[in-house]
Amino acid sequence: MRRRDATLALALTSLLAATPALAVELSVVSGSVGKDITELRDALDRFEKQSGNTVRIVEMPASTTDQFGQYRLWLSAGNPDIDVYRTDVIWAPQLANHFVDLTEAAKDQIPKHFPSIIQSQTVGGKLVALPMYTDAPALYYRKDLLDKYGKQPPKTWEELKATAQEVLDKEHAAGNGQLVGFVFQGAPYEGLTCDGLEWVSSYGGGQIVDPKGNITINNPKAEAALAEARSWIGTVSPTGVLAYKEEEARGVWQTGNAIFMRNWPYAYALSNGSDSAVAGKFGVVPLPAAEGETSAACLGGWNLAVSKYSRHQKEAIDLVTFLADEPQQKQRAVNQARLPTMPELYGDPDIKAAQPIVPQWQSVLEAAVPRPSAPTQGQYNEVSKEFWTAVNETLAGRIEPAAALKQLEGRLRRLKRSAWD
């Protein structure tokens, strides 16, 4: 009898060992610009084939501000329906308590990434998100139009305005009435914080709040930066730019109706697409600066975090490490010009052949300016909102730059009180 029981137990153990684990359905939430969702779906299809699990995408609005608001609601409620969050580089300090520590699970992958990017997603010793891709914007310019009038890509903001105005005047006189000079992200949302920070920093005006947490935005160089940007509105930039986000700017540019555009590298691949009016007619250079100052590109990028409320944390971690690893980073770089977070990919010949901007942009990325999310911690979102509101109001002509910065400083001091938290 004992032998029979032992035989049955052995048979049962063997059967269980041979039975594959039950597949689960995961949910990943993501916003997008361009073809982000299509690219993500392709990667998820590869993961599904490899793992046997299925993954659905919960799509969000393109606005990072709207995304953050919804994320915070779901996470504060302990929502178990979202397993993986695609997160902006600035959100780690604000959302860290809701995410799983990935340090152990990703220990073999971590050394492949830029250390600074890993550090940006580490809060209190916990790696709360793995890098998906990084970002640093470019100045896109119409090479054909600049060549036509014997102009070089501008190195200063003053040169940009002067070149744009000269080309506009001549093109308008020739009947090209829809052409505008410069499009960027002027709407009151997180994207304007990026643009505004670039203007201020490239004028030597600092980073809004410095790395030690000091409020530094109210200074003459920052005032000069905002005054310069305001001078573009209604001259070389249309008044409609005050409502533009990334895709609105790209829409004007890609239809051939702008001389210059500030945007992220994703627009490079799309601008060379078969449906683009500017394919083969444009180039990219680092953003301009004030005379004697250094170009400033805001550090961007997106990461992947596992919710601690997920019912399938192991499978979600598997998904995150899959999407963050080298093959998927290379695929995004080749298809979309998304900047890898792994240094070795910047020398990859396939990426260089498909998207020349990627290897060219490593030096820009390494010098990129971070937004002050680390020093302002959980209050960053409020700090950013105050900044983008002040910049948008200044661009619209509703307040003078000096008054806007003084008012902004007062509001930030009230937010900070004795310390950021």
C-alpha cells in the first residue's frame, strides 16, 4: 500500500512539474506621441509569444500632465487593475511608494544602462522603475529653405529669430503665405516647463530650483530669456503656439509649414516618413543659447514601473525587464529614433543607418538639464505647474517677465515653506 501511495505521489509530482504555469493577463498603462502605441503593441506581441501571457494596453492622453493626474488617482486608491505604469523620468520621487523595488530582479540588466538614468529612478535605495528610453530635444530646421537664402542653422536665439523673420518675409512675398517661423510647445502643461527651462538655462538663468532646493528663478537672466521668447509670439511664431503640445507642433512642421521646430527625437523618424512633406529636406542641431552661453536640452525619457497593488507582480516584473532590455531598446531606436538608455547601443551600425540622430545625440543627452524633481520631491508637480503657468502668461502678454518671475518666486516660497517634502 505504501509503495502504491509513493508511486501515485511521484506520478502526481511529475505531472505537476510538466504542467505549464497558468497564463495571466497583464495591463500596461501608457500615453503616447507619434507611433508609441503601435511600437509598444509590437513589443508586447513578442513578449506574449515568449511568455504565454497576454498584455492589454490602457491608453492615456498624450499630455503628461493629464497622465500624472490619473496615475496618482489610481495609485492612491490601490487600484489592482493596472500592473505596469509607463512613467516620466520626473515622477519617481512622487510615486515611489506605490511601486515595487526592481533592484534584485534587474540586477543583471542595471549595469547596461547609463548610471545617471538608473540613479534618477532610485528613491530611498529602491529602483522603482527601469528605463525604457531617454530623451533630449533638438532644433529641427528646413535645410532646403536655409540653403535657398544662404543661411546657417542658428546657434543663438537671436539668430533664430532673425533668420526666421528674413526667410518668412521672402517666402511670404513669393506666395508661401502659410509658412511660419518657429513652432514649439507653448501650451500650459509639462511640455512648456521643458521648453521654458531650456530658455532660462540657455540664458544662464539656472534651473528654477537648484539641486540644493533653493528657489533661483527670479533673476535678470531668466527675465531676459522670457522676454526673448515673448518677442517671438505674433512675429516668427503664430499666436496659436500658445496651445501647441508636441503633436500640434509636429503637425505644422511635417506639413511643410514651419522653418524651425523644437521637438523630441521621435519626430525625426516621422518627419522622414513617406507621408511627410519635409522628408529629406531638414536637419537637426542642438537648441540655441544666448550669446556666450551654453545650449540647454531638457532631460526627458520614459520608464516602466510595477504597481505594488498588482495581482501578478512576478509576471509584471518579467514584462518590465523584457521591455527595458537591449533588443527592445534597439528596436525602438531603429523604428522611432527613441534614444537608448544603454551606452553600447549608440555605436550600433543598424541604428546609425536607420536613424542618424541617435548616435549624434549622445553628447547632447549627456549634457541635458534635469527638471527640479529631485530637490522638490513630492511637490514637483505643483512647482512645475506654477512655472508653466507663469511662462504661458508671459508669452501671451498678460504679464511682464519681471512681474511674472517675482510672482512665481513668491508662490514657490509658499509651496516650500521651510522645506520641500
